[in-house]
Amino acid sequence: MEFHKHVLANGLEVVAECNDQAHSAGLGFFVKTGARDETDEIAGVSHFLEHMVFKGTATRSADDVNREFDEMGAHYNAGTGEEGTVYYAAVLPECRERVVELLADILRPSLRPADFDTEKQVIIEEIRMHEDQPPYGAEEKCRAAHYGDHPLGRSVYGTVESITALSVEAMRDYFERRYSPGNIALVGSGRIDFDALVADAERYCGAWEPFEVGRALVPVEQRPGFLVVSKSSAVQQYAVQMAEGPAGTDEDRYAANLLATVLGDDSGSRLYWELVDPGRAEHCSLGYWEYDDAGLFMGYLACDPERAADNLQRMLDVFRRAERDGISEEELSQAKSKVASRIVLSGERPRNRLFAVGGEWVQRRQYRSVRDLLAAVEAVTCDDVARLLRQYPLSENTTVSIGPLTALREPQ
């Protein structure tokens, strides 16, 4: 396994984890732009633009794009989050140049008005469908309540109002402000000829014009709260909880991941044994998310409405016991085994390593091998977790519950 990096004259970074023993290659363009880089007026434009990238270029129609991916047998897709947008494909190694050329081409989309107007309706229906299906946008509502007017409080989808008002000119303006080669990394994993990959990047991306791109890092303010949203058509009661955690640049992120595994892993954890195994809830979990300047613990609950108040109290009690007593060596050891197993199993596929390598590089400008990640996880101690809980108490959270109930007793 070898890691290589190169920067083109226009600022585009090319990085790859090369494995001569692999039988496939993962390739993708990681763009450092997402919902937090928007404004309220153009909320959802990053996700909308991700859709539009596949609608054609100066030399290809949408049908051409899909057909060429299919001709290579590529597993391809794209995704948008709060801080990044990724366009990727997993292919046989001999398709490397062809897929780089195709991905590079669609990253300079035509953004034709007719395609824009058609896709706008698709996006609006996607938002409405998201709001009309369990858990009825609970995460977005909790994010808005938790972060307030902070950029991380925006929904990746935007709103029906913001997408309806969005113009193709506003999208083009956003593209021209965010999709600078210096804000993009071409990432490879698996069986990659790195010198050839750099040559591909020079050939198909070298003419991209560079321009300055920044990101405002705004301090996050803690905003604990409790909100109940009535949804008469719902059968179950859902709840999402958000509490502050270490940022993506903080080494405590490994302890945060292990803490979330001990308390809220859905394959066996304190919340699982307290609520799911006894049949008190259909689902209850806790996860950890990391951003440039903030971190987030997110809890999720789905249960019968009559059990919701008791279950939320039980969740709070689980958090408080952890804050008071910490976690045991046995729990930590089991969590390390789970996390290590997932790192290793995921790392066996180039497509999965693509996201690990690309995410690490774009966010922290670091390369961490599977071995490095395992060592970082193994180094975490119970004292590290206890210190983390003192700094980021899970009991201080924002809770949004959605379901048939019109009122719900707040846990004490």
C-alpha cells in the first residue's frame, strides 16, 4: 500500500492510496462545498447542483453520461453533505482514464435552463417526500433548532421555498464561486497507476481556471431545547437528539466514536439493551458526526407513542450514568473490536477506502492508512472517554420529537 500526492498548477490536488494487489479502482472528485457554504436564499443549491452535473455537458447529453458509465460497468453515484460533495465511480483498473475523463467532463456541466426547470420539480418532490415519510424530517428540524442560524443548521435539501425561488443564474454563480480546482481533490484508491492518474488529471482538468475559495468558520453556540411536532398521520413517535462533540480536527474524535459505540451502537450497546432488546423501542441509537469546526452526537428513537416519554427519560438516564461513572474497560474493549472490525472490513474494498482517504485528505490534509486508524482507536483509554464526557455532556442536548402526540413530557 502506497500513498501519493501531487498538485496541478491550477491547484487541483491528486491523491491516491495505491494497492497493486487490488482488483478494482475507486476514483472520485471531492469538492469542499456543501450546505454550510450556502445562504438561506439559495439553500439546497449544492444538492440540486449535484443532480444537474449528471444532466449533460457541452459534449454529452444526460443519456450519454449514463450510457458511458454503464459501458464501463461502473458503480457510480454522487452525494452531498453539510461540508462536501463527492462524484465517484468504482471500475476495473483498465477503465481509469476513461472514467476520469467522464467525471472531469461532468464537473463542468452545461446547466441548461430546460434541464434545470425539469430537475427543480424532482428536487421539490424529493423534499416533500422526505417530509412525508418517517421520521418526517426530524433530523433537519433538530439540526435547525440545535444550530439556529449557524451554517450547519441548514438542510442539505433546502426548502420548497428556497428551491422554488432558485434561478439557474444563481446556481451558475454558486458553481463559479465554489468549484475552483483548488477546492477539489481527485482521489484514487485500489489498483492505481499514480503517474498515469496525474497525467489524466493534467489532460482533463489542467485547463480549469483557478480562483480563490474560502469557508467561514463560525463558532457554534450550545442551544439545548425540547420541541414536539405533531404529525397526525404518524403511527410511531420519533425523536432526534443532538449534543455537541469534538470537531473533525480534534484527536478526541476517536474517543467520541468509541463512546457512541458503547452507548448507542445498534448491534448491542447500553441504549440497545435498555430499550430495544426488552421491546420498549423499535430502534434507539447514538452516532457521532464530525465537521471542520464542530462535532455532533446524534441520538435517534422510534417507538410506540405511549412509551415515548418513558423512553426519552431512560435515554437521559443512560447518558447521565455514563457522565457520572464513565465506561468500563470491558465495554471499551468490545467497542474497539467493533470499530476495528468495521475499519478493516471496509478497507478491503477500494470503493470504501476511496471515501476514507478522500474524506481524511479534504478535511484534514492527512493520510491515514488502515493501520494508522487502528492504532488511533486502540490508543483511546477510559480516562479519555471520561474527560470527553466532562467536556461534552450528552445530557445537554436538543431534542425534537415528531409523531401523533401533541404534547410530550420532557425528561428530567
